[in-house]
Amino acid sequence: MAPLDTHAICLLVFLFLVISHHVTSCYTAIFSFGDSLADTGNSVAIDGHSANDAATKLPYGETYFGRPTGRFSDGRLIIDFIAQAMGLPFVRPYLAGGSEEEFRHGVNFAVAGATAMNNSFFREQGIDVTWTPYSLDVQIEWFKQLLHSNPSISGEIGGNDYNHPFFQHEPFDKIRKLVPSVIEAISSAITALVKLGAKNLVVPGNFPIGCVPLYLRQFQSKNVEDYDQKTGCIKWLNEFSVYHNRLLQDELDHLNGVYHNATITYADYYNAAMRIFDSPKQFGFTTPLTGCCRGCGESLCEDPSRYVSWDGLHLTEAAYKTIADGLLQGPARVPSLNQTCSVRQQSSASPNSLKFFTSIDSSRWFDVWNVRES
């Protein structure tokens, strides 16, 4: 086969956004992994997962698409804003199937409810497993299979690892002890990608779960000291997110010391979201801590663009765009995508290589990588 000289962006997903034309010229395809923050239709393509039926019905998808698409929002997700900014079509969900041509501009492996840890880990912890079995390791195996079967392509996760046990009322100390294992799973995924040829990875941290309406209802407290006076978010839940992010950054530092030929950097999803909660009106939001679609079908707000949360757990299109803008244009990424692409453009990459931009949902991580043809 003739040598390839193509650029692709691979997202193992959580959140993303708008880029300048200078940046978009770096990539021609997107590959995404993660959970419902990035799922563009995989979960609704799986038989027997009735819990995800909501995303197949209005008002989901109403703002941009005018119909449900399997996305857990009123419109576009971060991955969609990235694709549009690059002049690419929306990324096709892997489980919907597709031809080589349909997958040429990328594939989305993200599945709503997915975790970084596989389900056997949670069963061993005595946690009732009621969610999808398509964890991060499964999604990466799908990607490997696609690389083997389709040589023309060959080269946010972790939030649900906490969501599920939190909502099952597992003791906080037990959930906190899960964090090192979740970080280890993310580290293993990064290692696997580096061994496949990943060169530059940007790994996102977790969001401030203390500002999520579903968490605010689940852990409502009469103690005013539990809440941040400025934002109204629950402090101890946000501190848990900070703990996860600190361990993640420590692990990334370790990996950078091991893999000298790869650059692994941290994207600050936490503060990308917190700037909205700190100053919601600055970004056009009037209702930051209440879901627009309460019960979705029972009560719907008049203007989703004024809300940060769509259904109490997932964000509105407007919030995803704001976070995406921050991630792609500056304050939430290190280094900026502009700098990353500039470095890649100046490098002497071989003519038979593909460059990917990657990210993982719920513990988000991006990766600009180089995979040689075998």
C-alpha cells in the first residue's frame, strides 16, 4: 500500500471545543473514547440497554439537530465542536457500523456509562454492577481491531468509576480508596497507546462533581459549611475531584519520566468548568446549578443556553461549547493545541505515519500521536 501522510485527532473523551484554522490544519480525522460526555450514539446501538433510551427521544438533541441522536445533551458535545472547528464531519459511532470511507474521518468508541475500570473490579469490591460492560480497555481493543482491519486508518474516563458507587450510597472512604486503581487503569491505557506509537498526550482531569445538580440533590445538606458560599457547590465533593486530579498529575509526571520519547501533559478540566460556576453571568448562564430538563419530558426550561446542566448529570450544548473554547483556546490545556500542532508541523515525521489527537472521557486525556504502518 502507498505510504500515508495523513493527520488524525484521537479523543478518548470527556470534553473539547473550538479551534483556530491554524490548529485545525493539523488533523483530518478524530478517534474518540470515553463515556456519555463523548458518546454520539454507541449506547443506543447496544441491544438491551434500556437505561439509555432517553437519548433516543426528544427533547434530547433538540437545540442543534432538531432530533435525538444518541447524544446525552440538547445538542452538540465537545467532540462535535472539535470536529466542526477542523472542518470535519461529526464522528461516527463505532457500534453503528460503517464502511472504510465512513470511518476515514474518524471513529467514536465512547459509550455512555463506561468506566476506566472493568466491571469485574467493581464486583470484587462488592459494588452492584448495573452499567455497560464497555469499559476503557474494551474500547481500546475495538480501536486495535479497527487498526488491523482497516489499514487506511491505522494510525471525560474515570468519572463513572465514581458516579456509580456514589449513587449506590457506598461509603465515602470506600470510594476514595478506588481512586488509585482508577488512576492505574488510565495509566495503563496511556502506556498501551505510547507503545502503539503515541508521542504527545494531553490527559484531562475530572470535573467538579460538587457542582453537578444530581450530586447536589443526592448529597443535600443542612450544614451551610458543606457549601461554597460563592458558587453553591458542595465543597467536599469538589475536594474529591481535586484529589483524583492530583493523583493523576503525579502519575503523568511519573510516565513522563519513564517514556522519554513521549510528551504527556495534563488538561485542567476542573478549572475549565469552575470558571463557569465562579462567574456564570460572564459566560451567559443564569442557572448554573439546576438542570434544564428535569425528568426530561416532565419539565423543560425555556432556554437551555442559560443553563449549565442539561439533565442534572450531563451538560447543555452551551456549557460544552464554553468548556471547549477554554480547552482549545487557552486556559484549560497545557500546552495549548496551537503549540502542540506547531511542534508537530515542524517535526520530521516519516511519510508513512498518522498523527492522532487523543482524549479519554471523565478522566479526560488528549493525545497527539504518531503510529507507523506495520
